[in-house]
Amino acid sequence: MSTASTVNSDKTIFHVIASIAFLWICYRLLVFLRFLRPKSEHSLRSIAILVLGDIGRSPRMMYHAESFAENGFMVYLIGYGGSKPIPALERLPKVELRYLPEPPAILRSLPFVLLAPFKIIHQVSSILRELLISVGEPPEYILVQNPPSIPTLAVVWLIGRIRGCKVIIDWHNLGYSILELKLPKTHIYVKIAKWFEVTFGRVAYAHIFVTEAMRNFLIQEWDLIGEKVILHDRPPKHFHRCSAQEIHDLFIRLQAPLSQYKSLPDFLPDSTPPFSTLLTDRKPLSDVSPTPTTAHVIDPISATAPTYENIQPPRLRPDRPALVVSSTSWTPDEDFGILLDALNQYEKRARELSEAADAKKLPKLLMVVTGKGPQREEYMKTINRLQADWHWVRCISLWLEAEDYPIFLGSADLGVSLHSSSSGRDLPMKVVDMFGCGLPVCALNFDCLPELVKDGRNGLIFNDSNELTQQLELLLASFPSSEPLNQLGLSLRQATRTSGVNHFSQNEEWCSWDENWNIHLKPIILRGIRV
């Protein structure tokens, strides 16, 4: 067993032992608190949503918070800071963001054997303080995402018993299956992690599943107790295909982060902001030189483009590169090597076709990988080494704020998903986001992917880098006038426009998050009124 696997295994066993011991002590000491504060007879309906991670990087839980607030609930969204949450959460008066404190910096210098117990105690005590003390009136519901399973499932089980709250578990994936990426299924730590997940996750007021495959497996294998509902990921209603004006304004704002990549100026078409960007340009209405109504300078802080007289609205440039995007968390369940190999093959194929007389040409391809994660630095070093010799392909990494992310997806030409699922029973939300922005997708195949991606209708499914390369060539040949790519986009956008509550049926493939939530989850949540 490698050193890394041993360390990860040690982390798991410490988390399990420390969680169980600490929670048992807390339960025996704090159970009487349930009787200290009588419930108001006319209290506002409320829910605490627990995210043991960066709130801003947990879109599904943020969407839950928005939906509960719009249905009259007071929402306490509890988790860690880091990324900016979606704007709606800051506007809604019934949403309170409560950030958990990070462990003291001095603890990070301790050896892991000493750090793990302190980290668990700090984590559990922070959650208990929020849900037992800071949230004064006991919330009617506690919603928790899984994974992580340890220690969150046990913590919400404990608080539910102390305060009489109804626990809802949103099954994104299976925590023990992620551990199986590092250890054999028969390993004792995997067995302990699975026992923990089954013990504290089997019984709840309601279980929410991201796929039908997840629901069927857990009901059959774990005999779950409680309400059960499938809630497929869907994008919020403001996700859409972007206009040339929106694309132009976005890439004006992205000048600063794009300028850090020194290889882009020689690769991309010439641009002169604010008249043009790498994807758009603005031409004079006549031969008369444009007269600026403000100075020809963009504020470097706000990056707000000035307005000009005698200038046409932005248009998409015919000489633009194909913009391909992949959103990733840079984790082991996404094989980024497949994309690297496909880009390398695309580069060779584009060179060959550029020298052929009668062949359809391939465009330059700008691959943008969004997201943060542990393997980012390693892969970007490999990419930079490879693309030093590339002429037709560039690959860069960008982190986008919540308000810019859907606009970027709505500006792209094609999406790529490398998600393979540790359990084989969850679906990539990044594909949902792309579909919401009218963006066709090439997706890596796994067991339940057809619940989301319909091969040849809203995207294409590949099994290896060779198939991905073939799909890139098929969809991008003769770009920006590629008939296969345009047909996929048209089919996807038609499905999005025609879906909705009034048109929804069991066979309906698409709708917004709000519509989906109101159809499937709202009846369970609003079934009884607390008195």
C-alpha cells in the first residue's frame, strides 16, 4: 500500500472513532437541552441546511436554500466560506449564511495522529454550536448532503433527536465508494466507512436522490426508512444561451485573468478592447471614425466598457477559435488524462487537415477548464509542457465567480464532461449546467449517464480519448458553420424552451430547477404545517 493510501486510510479510521466517541458523549450530556427552550406555537417554518464544505462550491445546496426561502421558510445555510455564493442568497431576506470557523492555524503544524482528533472535535463542536445554540428556535427540518458522511450524518442524527427536527438526506453519492478509489473494497476502513454511512443514513424523514439508479440501489441494499424522492439536478431558470452583447461584456471583464497566459496573444485573433475580444467585435456603422462618449480607457477595477457612438452592436467573430469548456473539481473520479490525450490528437489532426487541399478544416481550439481541486497544479504543468509545441490548441484554467459562470457556459461552443462517478450512481451537475445554457456536451460514459445525456440528441457519449477526438473533429469541422454541432445545440435548446410545469410529464426530459423542485419535493415539505 502506498504512503498516500496509508495516510488517507488513517484519516478515515480516526474520523470514525473520534466522531462516534465524541457524539456519544455529546448526546448523553446535551439531550436535556431539548426541554430547555419551549417551541413557539406560531414559529416561522424553518430549515437548517448543512454543507460540510465550501458553500459557494455547493450549487445544489444553494439552490435548495433558494427554493425553501421562496416557499416561506427561514433558511439557515451552514458551511465553510471560500467562494462567493450565488447572488440570490444574498438578496433573499429569509436566508442566513452562517460560516463555520476553520480549525486554528496552530493545529496544522501537528502530526496527523494528533491533528485528526482535534480536527474532528473542532468540526463537530462548531456544527453543534450552530445547530443547538446559534439557531435559537429548533428548525423544522435539517437538510444535509452526503457525502461527506463522516461526521455529518451522525451529527444531524444527534441534533434531530435532541431538538425534534426532521432530518432530510440528499444523496449526491456514496461516501464509502469514494474511499474505494484509494483502497480495496474488502479493506477494513472501507467496511467501517460503509457501516457508518448505513447506520446513520438509513433512517430519515426523507431521502432525496440525484438519480433513479441511486434510489433503486439504496432501497434494495439498505432498506431505507422515510419518504423517498428522485430530484434530478436541473439548472436555475436564469441559465440561458448568451447573446453576442453578453459574450462581449463578459470577455471584456475577463481581460485580466486571460492576460496571465502569455501564449494566448499569438494564438488568438487580434483584439482591441473595448471594440473587440477574442470571440466578438464591434464595427463602425460607416467609414466615419467612432466618437467615444467616454474616454477610450477601461477601468482596470470594474472593467466596465465605455459606450461609443456610430458603433454596431457586438457580433461573433467569424475568425474566432472554438471555445470548449470542461468544469472539473480536479479529483480522482475524473480522468483528465483522457482530455489531454484527445487534445494532443486534435492538434495532430488539425495540422494534417490544414495541409490537405479538399478536406474540411478544423478551427483553433481554446480549451478552458474551470474549477478548483487537488490535482490542478499537477495537470496544468503537464498541459503547459505539451502545448509549448501546439499551434492549433490552447488549454487554460480559469476560476469563475458564480455570476460569470453561467454566462461563460452560455458563450461556449461545446462542453466536455470527464466525470465517471465513484459509485456509478450519480450524475455530473456540470452537464446539467451546460444543458441549461444550451451547450451540447461530449460526456465520458458510465452506468447511469443515459439518465441525463441522450446520445445524438443533446450530446455525444465517448468511452476513451480516441472517441473523444473523433467527436471533436465531427462537431468542429467547418466551424463556425458546423452542421452537426448546430443540430445538437438546436435540439437541446428546443427541449429547454418547450419544457415547464404545464408541459411536464413522466417522459419529459427537461425543466428548470424551480419547476423540478416544486413538482417533486415541495409536496413532501409542505405536507404538514408545524403548530
